[in-house]
Amino acid sequence: DQNWEAAIFQELGSSPAAMEAGNSCDFYGLLPGNRSEQSDAEQAYTQSLLRGIATWVSLPRDRWPPEWVRLGLKNPVVPLRLALYGHPDAGGYWEQHCEKHLESVGFVPISEWRSCFWHAALRLFLVVYVDDFKLSGPDANLAKGWDLIQKGIATDKPHKMDLFLGCKHEESVQTSPWTGKPVRVLTYNMQSFLEDAVAKYQVLAGGVALRRVCTPFLEDTEPPTTANTTAAKPGGGSATSTSQALPDGELKHCCASVLMKLLYAARMCRYDLLHAIGRLACMITRWDTHCDRMLHRLMCYVHSTLHVRKVGCVGEGASTIGVHLYADADFAGCKRTGRSTSGAFLCMGGNDTFFPLQAVSRKQTAVSHSTPEAEIVAADMALRVIGVPCLPLWDTILERDALCVFHEDNAAMIQVCRTGKNPTMRHMGRTHRVDVHWLHETFKHKWLELVKTCTHYMRADIFTKGFEALDKWVHALHLINHVDPKSFFSHRLGAEVITFGPEPSSATGGLLPFLPLPCRALLELTLVSCRTLFRKR
């Protein structure tokens, strides 16, 4: 400023759309008759004027007018009129300019979803991430929507979905592996990004070799024994073995860089990496040699599974598709703190539709004494962070009052949420007690349905604990639609059908969903015949 001190700006800070908003837009574009397109704003920030505190800048000498050179000016400055990239307030002014224009042409902001807009007349859903525009809706209305946008915002020519936020979007039509019907499929591909992350790790780790592994998990170590806890043997010596604290890891100086790069891909389209990254992220400030080994195992898994993709498929209209939220928790999974891990998974599901939208793996901030307590904390997190905020979006897009089906696999936790009473858990602290009261009130609303789901079908299980067995890990991947597209989309008669319905009745002993299709149909027919016979008698 005029006193040669650091200038203080308004720091307006823009609020770009979240990743789950982009996924929701992708889903809407796969519905029958719909399509998605994207476009980039040309020199976006400079399309808006810079207001607020007057800012003066100096120009490079090759940009000086001849008159300045003739006058012999030494260090001239000029007022900054446009919101130039690098200015602290440039993003905020661009966002204001963009939203003002979009609202003037009929795009209405969606409540609680920043940079997301809905055009009711054209039934178009628009997501804006800084200067990236993604538009979905009826095929016949897309051109009209882009014309409205380009009336006040200069963009390049709209084109089909390709590279958006560093992730390739590959659309195709495949055969459903369960019903054999054609479904529209969107595959998220970040293989090149992950290859770069692996190469970066190998350089930082000194060119280590990566072997082939099936899971990303390596069991954590027990915490070191605290001081003054060693018992003495009669006659001298130690009666207990004291585990010494491990030395600092070699990658302590760069582990955060490796994990954060990997975390972006995990949040975008590799949900199977979330829990492993979360475990290591909690250890950054106390990184030891065992953390080096855990990180190496994770990078070996990434290198071995570059072919795995997050896949979303839609095979029906919106009327039979619902919003499904899964929540799960382990019990005292962290050996160092005794705390549990919460997992949540949001997706759109129907008779022949499965589209993943969002996943969360988060370490709990309070110790739980039992599995139901940990499940209560996980359910509270899932509903507050994902379930309740997503409903205004789906009320708008589906053009009806959306129902969020909440899936839980712990019967004791379900009973506590339905009754609001927990006589066997009176010891719970204030954090857990508040969670119970809030869940009891929330589940009374008509827009939320609590259902019991078999543990075998709990899609959030993969975000709460580590897996060692390959068959269980592959099953967990299929539950969140992380597959190899080259081999997954082939009609497999008799394959296990993973439904979105509640747990089956006890009349079949709970085995009905695990049977192959022909056996299931035969068993259902037998049950119907038996009921008919009993009625006649």
C-alpha cells in the first residue's frame, strides 16, 4: 500500500461446487432422454470487474506504451480494472458476476449447494467449479441452456464429458451383469493421475520396487508401553516385555505430500483408498518406521490396481430410483487411541441402477464402549454431513419430495434411534447422548426411512476397517461399484444380486438374498405355494 506495507483486501473467497455435486450432475445426465456436456470459461476472472479497494499494479516493460518510454518513466503504475488471476478478491468477484448473470437468465441457485443451479423451465442442472461448467438435462434443451449461459459469459464450444477436474469421464452403454438389460454407464478414470502419484512416491522413497498386493492394509502396531509399568521378576530381571517407541520414519518429511496427492484421487473416484489414507493421515505428526511400511503397502496396492474404476450405471427412469445412505462403524479399531472409525456411503439405487455419489471415512473424536455406541456416532455423522444436506438437491432434481433410505446393520442401534431410550448405555457422555436425541428426532421425519440391512450388504463397511482376505475385499469393492469395467459388464446368470431393499424376513432364515437367482425364484415360489395351502386348510 502507500506505506509499503502488506495490502489488506476483503478476501471474498469463492465457493466452488463440491465433488458430490459433479457426481450428481453426472447421474442426472444418464437418465433416459438426458445428456451431459461441459465447457470452460475463457479467461474467467478477467470477465468481471475488480471493485472494492483500489489496486495499482506495475506492468512488464515489454507491455509499456511507446509514450511511457519517450517520457522516461522509471516505474509507472496503473489502476487494475479487471479481476486478474492472483488477486485475493478475484475469485469472489468472478463468482458474483457469474451468479448474477445465471440468475438473470433463469438459473436458480439450489439451497445449501453453492455454485449449483436449476433451470425449472428447461429442467437443466448446472454445476460451476470456478471456470468449469457442467450442464445436464434433456438432450433437446442443452443447446438452449448453453445459449443462455453464453449471453453474458464467454465460454468455449460445449462438448461431451471428457476431462473434468482431472478425472476422465467415459460414457458407454453396457449390459447389466444381473438382468442382462442395456444400461447407460459412466466410468471415472484417473489412472494417469495415480501413475504420477506412484512415480512421485518412488522418487521420494529412493526408487523402491513395488510388489503386487491385493489389499491396501497393513496391521498397525501396538502403542508403546508407558513408563514405570515394568514388573520385576523374583531375583531380578523384567517380568513384562516393554515395547520401545519406534524411531522416526524415513518419509516423515514428505509423507503429507504423498498422502494429500493420493487423497484427491480417493475422494474423486477411488473410494477404496479412503480408509487406508485416513489411518496414515492421523500419523503425520508422529510418523515412525512402521508408518513407512504402511505407506509402502498402500502404494503397492495403488500400483497393482490401476485398472480399478468407480462405475455408475442407470437403467431406468427417475420414478423408481431412490436416495440411499449407508453408515457403519468398527469398534475401537485404532490400537493407539482405542477410537472407532465412521464410514458413510451415498448412492442412487433402483431396480437396475447403481450410481455412487459420495463416501466418507472419518476417525471418531470420542471413545465408544460398545459397537452400538460407535454406530450411533457414525449414523449422526452420516446424516449431518451427507444425508440431510443432500435432500434439497434431490428434491429439486427429481421434482418430488425425495426420500432418503438410511441403511443400518446394528439392531441395537436401530432400537435406540426408534425409541430414544438406552437403558443399558446410561454411562454415555454428552457427545453420545446428544447424538441419540438428535437421531431419534430426525428419524421421525417423513423424508427419512430407517431400514435394517444385512451386514453382508453393508456398503459402508469398507470405510471402517482393514481387510486381509481377498474374497471379502473383492466383495466390498463390488458393494461400492469399484470394478474392472473390462470384465464386470457381462451378464452372469445366477450371480449374487445386491439389492437396495431392507433385510429379508426371517421366514427364509435370512438366506434369501445370498442364493443364486434360479434357487431364489424356486424358494419364493415354494413359500407362496405353502402359504396358499395353509389358507385353504
